[in-house]
Amino acid sequence: MKSLRIYGARDLRMSDETIPTPGPGEELIQVTAVGLCGSDIHWYSEGGIGSNTIERPLVLGHEFAAVIAAGPRKGTRVAVDPALPCMECESCQEGNPNVCPNVRFAGHAEVDGAMREYMTWPSHAIFPIPDNLSFAGGTLLETLGVAMHAINLGPITPADKVAVLGCGPVGLLTIQMARLAGATRIFATDRIASRLEMAGDMGATDLLLADDASGEAAAISKATAGRGMDVVYEAAGDPAAVETAVRACKAGGRVVLIGIPVEDRTSFTASIARRKGLTIMISRRMKHTYPRAIDLASSGKVDLKSLVTHSFTFGDFDKAFQTAVKRTGIKVILDLQS
Ligand SMILES: [Zn+2]
Ligand SMILES: [Zn+2]
């Protein structure tokens, strides 16, 4: 089978490997589509993410759909949860598996991900998807889970006014979830005009091309007659967006940080956050959202399909990564079936 490994920054190599054998409780799956995530782009362009660096040639890919390739469920179309928390540590026992220190995560550290034709994975983290959900859509369920968890942290009360800063895949799905949660005003910002346009299609009521933090915050405040937003979701991973979030939030409001900062540091003007008594929350992955995410997508409540703007064959992986780095589209996927 073909397998794609990253050896260092901008060094991806495809090679032939043997098809793995499932261990106890695992199933063999044939990967059909893999999405390129912002974190994969960090690995690709910087050779690492935060304090993590590549220690061995690693198969990336944690946003993926597949078909079960053997056993009683053979032929079942599935989405796969890339996170395997231990379920035994204090965090897991307390109901916070998203911060499990022993988590095994596809495409990270010693766990190979989905940019290969076959892989094995525990059955309990493999979820059947209905026929009306495409494999391309299936790759976005992990991202949808991230947005759902961020909304839960908010949380949004009906008729809240919210801002979503950054309209990449997570931001766009946060906008859709905010609309479903009953927000009446959804103010979206991004540095890329085409992303803002899509934000409008997905339910944002106000669109602003991001330039400088104080100007943006003033524009957002103006939309609420100076009051500020009930909840601000920062999904840009950009220090300027964190500053905007703090400035655009109402006194007593909530700021949810979802983005991954490039410089691995988050800062904002303390006096503004302090005087407003803001609650600042940092969102980490998700909590068992797959069944609900599948339900939202297959019932048409959430549009995943429109987010997939680029699809490449597996052999065209270089083009796929370069396209994702340029951020011209929204979601780039590798289609392993074509
Ligand atoms: Zn991801
Ligand atoms: Zn644990």
C-alpha cells in the first residue's frame, strides 16, 4: 500500500509499505479521503508544532473518512475519531478526555495518521456515516467537533450577539453552530475576502476585512452600539485577533480562544480584559462529538460540503500541501479513491 511520510519541513515522501494487521479491538480500514488541517500545515512548513518536532518519519492526517476493509462490518462507510484518550487518568475520569495527557492522536508523535491507503484503528473510535454524507464531508467531522466544543464553552444563549474572528474551516463551522445556537448577530472577520464571502453564506450577519486590532474592535463595537459582543470566538491563531477579541467583547462577556498561535504565545491588553471582568476560555479539541456531528451533517443542519474547495489525488500530495499553505481555498483534501 502507498504511505506518505513527513521527514522534515517540506520533505514528504511516498513509499510502499505492508498493510497493517488489526490488534485486539481494532479494525482494518481503507482510507478514502483525508483533509489537510492547519496543524498539518505547521508540520509541513515548520517541521513541527509548538514545542513538538518530528522525531521519526511520520504519517500525517487526522481528518479522514474510510471504508471498513475486513471483518463483520466490511464495506461500511465510516468517519474516524483521531483521538484516543486513555479513559483511565484523572482528566478522563473527570469527564475531560480532550485534555488527557496520555491521549494517542492520529498523525502525531508515535501514532501514524491517515495519509496512507490502509490503517488499523480501535472500533470504538470508528463511526458509520449515512449514504447522504460524502467522504469529503466526513473528513470535516473532526473540525465540526472542534467548533461544537467551542460553542459549548461559550455557551451561546438565544439572541446573543457574537463575533467569530478568523474564517478558516473552524471559524466557518463556528459561525454555522452559532446560528444554530440562536445567535442573532454573528460578526465575522478575516484577512482573506473569499473566506469572508463564505462566512456570509454560512450565516454571518456582518463581515469585516481584518486589518488592525483597534479598528476592528471599534467596528464590532459599533455594530452593537458600543456594548460589545456577548461571546467572541477567536479562530485565527493570530495575536492581533486575540487583542480584537478582548476589545470587542462586552463587560462580563466571554472570549473563547480556538486558534493555534504561530509564535506559541498569546497576549492581550490586560487592563481592558481586567476592567471588563472577562472570562477567557481556551478550547481544546472536543468531547465525544462524533455521533452528534454526524447527525448535524446528515440532517442538513450543517453544510460541510461547501468547505471543501480543493481536492487532489493521493499522488498529487505536493500540490495539495502547497495549495493549503497558500490559504487560497478553505479545505484541501486528498481523495484516495481517484
Ligand atoms: Zn485538525
Ligand atoms: Zn486519560
